[in-house]
Amino acid sequence: MNYIWEAALAADRAGTEREAVRFISVRNGSPYAEVVLENINSLELERQEVEVNPLYRFSREFSGVFDINNEGYQKARELFFDVAMHYMVQLDLRQGLSKQEYALRFLLKDLLEGVCGSQAASVIKGFEKEKTRRLLRLILKLYQCGSSIYLFREVMRCMYPDSMVYASNEAVRQVLIYVGAKETEVERERLEFLRGMFLPVNFEVFLFWEHHFGIIDVEETMRLDEIILF
């Protein structure tokens, strides 16, 4: 870890709010790194207070503020530095954003604000960050291509790696879904959201949670005490 934006991403991975991270200026930091760590090869935050060498990239801006001859307003200077570093993190992370990345951010903002309903907002908040990102990409693809069983199969595989989606041979608009996860209230709400978002409204859906329905000549689905009849 070298730069302050890497510390912010480490906070994301640890489930820590970026606002909870505090950047502190250090007087005797390494001239070869921005973030000062005991273990220079560490990829994780050791604590929420991150020590930073203010002169590594921003000597012109902070050399006067943190001159050792300055006295007074210590708390104000520390607060200013923390705010400035958080602002620089945002600038760093936004560099090189594509048009799609901006679209994904606007889409996430709309979903969290309830544009697609309170249930959608609640479900989106419950997903892990990486799954949320993958889901947003697929929703954007949905807007571009329209709903289809193939896109629904793709989103199910992303959200539930063990899932299987089948199109029924008996009815054109009938879908059988093996989720491969334990049925809970949270998972039911997620599946309802995914069905409503990615499948046409006239599709009939049958859900199978932990146990697969039996398929003749497929041994994995014909295990005793693990078969669901359909």
C-alpha cells in the first residue's frame, strides 16, 4: 500500500466506511511512500487512523501548513489535512472513469433513493459491494437489450454461483430455478427482486432452494433424501 486511495479501497474491503478513516500528517514519513505503515507490503488497514506523508505528492500545498516552525491552530490544521486528503481520495478514484462507470453510479443512486421501489432499495443495500457492482452492470445491460431468460440466467449465476435456470419443455413461459442456497426471508426478497427486474411479467416461475428436482439419468439430481418432485 503506497497511496491514500489504496487505504480507502482497503477500508471498503474491510467493510469500514471511508468517512470513518482519519488521515494524519506525520513529520518523519518515508520519502518513498505516501502512506506510512509498519509493514510496507500490507494490503489491509491496520487501524482507522492512517498516517500520511503530506510532502510525498503535495509538498507545494502542505509544506507551509506543516512547517515545523508554525505554532498554534494545531487542531484546525489536522482537521484541514484530514478533509483535504478525503477530497484527494475522491479525485484519485474518479480519474479515468468511463461513461459506463458514471452510468453505473447514477443507476445505483436511483435504486438506493427508491426510484424502483423501497424493496429494490432494501435489496441493493444488502448485497456485498462486488455483487452489487456486477448486478448494476447486468441491470444496465437489461436497459440496453431488454429482458430475456438468457440475461436472467446470467444474473442468477452471478448472484448464486450454484444456481441453475431451466426453461420448461411443457410451457413456453415457464421457468424452473434451482437456487442452491438456503431459503430465508432475505433470500426470498432478493429472488423476488431479481425475478421482477429481469424476467417478463408473464413468466411462471418455480423455485427450488437447497435441493434440486429429480432429472432422470442425471445422477447428481437423483440422490436419496435430496430430491424434490416436480
